[in-house]
Amino acid sequence: MANIYDVAKAAGVSPATVSRVLNGGSVSSERAARVRAAAEQLGFRPNRVARGLRRQRSDVLALIISDIENPFFTALARGVEDVARASNLSVVLCNADDDPEKEAEYLDVALAERMAGVVIFPASLAETDVTALLEHGVPVVAVDRSPESATVDTVTADDENGAYAATRHLLDEGYRRVACITGPRASSAAMVRLRGFLRAHREGEPPRRRPRVAYADFRVRGGYQAMSELLDLAEPPDAVLATNNLMAAGALAALHDRGLRPPEVGVAAFGDTFWSQLVRPALTTVQQPAYEIGQAAAELLLKRRHTPDNEPQRLVLPTRLQVRGSSRRSAEAEPTTAETSPPLPTIAPTDRAGATGHGLARPRRPGVMT
């Protein structure tokens, strides 16, 4: 006798999509027609799906992240897991690779299994769709940015002030051609960090109206390529802010291959990883509270399970600037740490533009803007 997986295979969709069609969920008319045709052809009885959907999984959370290679998500996952285990819940880790289609498959699985909740780092503000989960009572908490498909609880770091503080530090050290290597234009995190970088330049003396900006992919290869392109400019930068740790590693490799090293070219980066203090000179970083973000996201999720009708919240956690040798023009200077944002988190209603509170342009080809 046919089952839900047979129908999904015949219709070319996921089992969760079959569940949504047969239980009145939100699915495109074309997919719905394929599912119904496959179900009729196979003699599938929808009441089996209904019985399955009534079985609520209360012991498993899904954590959907964008890049498992990024140490930020390792710390975040530990924060989620520690809170979950304290409440007798398990965590399933899903790596979406910033791919909306792959992410949608994981969301379908979470729906089909009726998981206790989903913590998600959305792959796309526009394409990430969590409405089916919410319609079936599965709570969702977004990390860093809230998808446009629904208003949900969101946890993020104060990235704009972190980027501002790092850029001001480089300018105060005497660097005059400070560039930024940031992520894709479609990434809210990239745009928020870029906004802090640009604000620091506008408030500088004298203000620089068109600082150099290179767009990459948040990965090592992208950071290497972006740094190489910046160094090829007629007036290359004398310092750079890389807006995540993987791109910083690529930037350092590009400097090494050109016979350059910090602080000859100053370097600061987002994300304080284990290797930040192992390189020489040690890397100046904006410390993001990744573990605490994971904890807060899991706690909001547990709270949402018990109070599903409460107004969604946006939680912003502070960042800290850890100054080390890679940005110090004085070799004898001691490392210092400074707050880059208010010491206490702030909570506000979530808006539909996401955790960053602003719209985004469509992605363009990576490159350097001067």
C-alpha cells in the first residue's frame, strides 16, 4: 500500500509538501495538483497523513545554520544545545549552505516530523518561508535576521556598532585608507556591518565619502580574492575590516602572498576564533556573543512554546572590540578590550524588515566599490 513517501516521490516533492497539500497548508497550485494526481494514481488515503500530523514531536529541536565551517555557528550550536538539554530536548543540526532550496527541504522535514521548534539562520530574507511551520503550531526563532514570510522572535548581535568601533579604532591608529571586505549585498548581516563601517568614515576628520568596499561570500576564498583586488588598486588600502573570520583568514593569506603583514597593513575582523590569538601578530576582532545568541534563541523558543500568542521579540546582544597587534601601529601596545555597544541587551518588537530593520538590494557580482 502506498505511503506519503511514495506520493512525494511520484509528485517530485518532499513528504512535508504532501502533508501540507492534504491538510490544507500553503502550497503552490501547481505542486498541489501534482500531489493530488499522484495520491489518486497510487490510491493513497490522506487520513494516514492527518493521523501523523496529530502526533506532535515534543523532544527534538531543529537548528538550521548557513555554514557549518564557520566557528561562529559552532559556538551558537553549543548555546542552543545546552539550553535544550536542560529541558530534556535534543537538537538536530542542519547545514543549509546559504541555499534557499536546501533550507526549504530542512523546513519540510521539520514540519513532517512536527518538531518542537526551529531555530534558523535564514538563507534569504525573501525566500525563507516558515509560514507552514507556524500554521501547524511549530514555533520558530530567527538568528540575525527575520524572514519576510512571517514575524517571529529574533536574536542578533549589535553588529553595526561593532563595525563602527573597529573602523574608528583603525582610523584612530593613523590608517587613512581603510577598506571593508563585506559579504553579499543580499545579506542583512553584511549590510549592517557595512553601515557601521561607513558611519565611522562619515564621522572621521576629515570625513571620507567614498571608502573602498569589496563584496565577497563570507568564505576564505572570497576574502582572499577581495583582498587581492583591493591590493591591485592604484591606491591600495593601508588597513582593512573583514566582516567575518573566514574572510579575514583569506585576507591575511593574500597579504602574506604579496609579502605584506599586519600591522604594515592593519587588519581587524568580526568573530573571535581560537586562531585569532595564534597568528602573529594576533588578530584584532569584534567579539560576537555567539554562544549567548544560541542560548537566547533556544530560551525564546521554549518560551514561545508555552506562550504562543505573545508579541514577537527582537533581542540585541552587545559586541566587544578586542584590540591586538594586527591593528596596532605601536608594537609595544598592550591588547585592550572595549564595549562596542550598550552593556545590556535591548528587546523590541520584531519588524518585517528583519533584525536589521532595513531593506536590501538584489545581490550583484562580487567586486570592489571605490
